[in-house]
Amino acid sequence: MLTSTKVTGIGYQLDGKTNKYVINKIGKLDRFLPRHARRTASAEVRIKQRDGSSGVKYEIEAQIDVPEKMILAKSSGLHVFTAIDEVESKLAAQLRKYKQSQVAHIGRRRILSRFKRSYAREQ
């Protein structure tokens, strides 16, 4: 779990159920981080409630601070929990890309064996 997760409501009264749901969903995203980034990663989630002519709409904005980068995702929906799920999936995709860029050996397997085979064919 992410060590520091801050949840704030803007125009929305946070209850225990919503707060716990956000901490569980966003906190579990640390498994997509490289090990060196897990110690310092922190998350901040803002829940905004917009009352409009078409009804109540919720906007979720989540920000995860990792070394050398800030990852941000936004989503909106008619229900708080569906918007949180969308933000969680967007953050997971961005964290996977971050991990691939930080860890050198992911996606580069067997490169030296390819060079060895091509060198052997030339001789």
C-alpha cells in the first residue's frame, strides 16, 4: 500500500465508506512501481461534486508523486465509485509505462543472444 494517501472532498462530504474505497483502490497501485520508488511515492485524491441541470456529477482527480515524475489522472461520472475505478485503471496504465522506463531489463531480453547469432552467421 502507498504509505501516504490523502483524500479531500471539494463540495463533497467524505464518508468512511468512500474514504476507505479510495485508499484501497489507489493504495494498491504500488505494485506497479519499481522498488526504489515505493518508499517515496505519495498519492493525493480530490473528489469534486458538481450540481448541474442534468444532475449531480462527480469529478475525481488523482495525483501520484514518484521520483522525477508526477502522474496525474482525471475522470468524471454520475457515481463516485465508477469514477474512482476509471481513475485507478488510468493510473495503473501510466505506472506500468513508468516502470518500463525506469527498470532497464524489462522488455530487453535476449538481445545479446541475437547479436551472437548474427555474428556466428557472418563467420
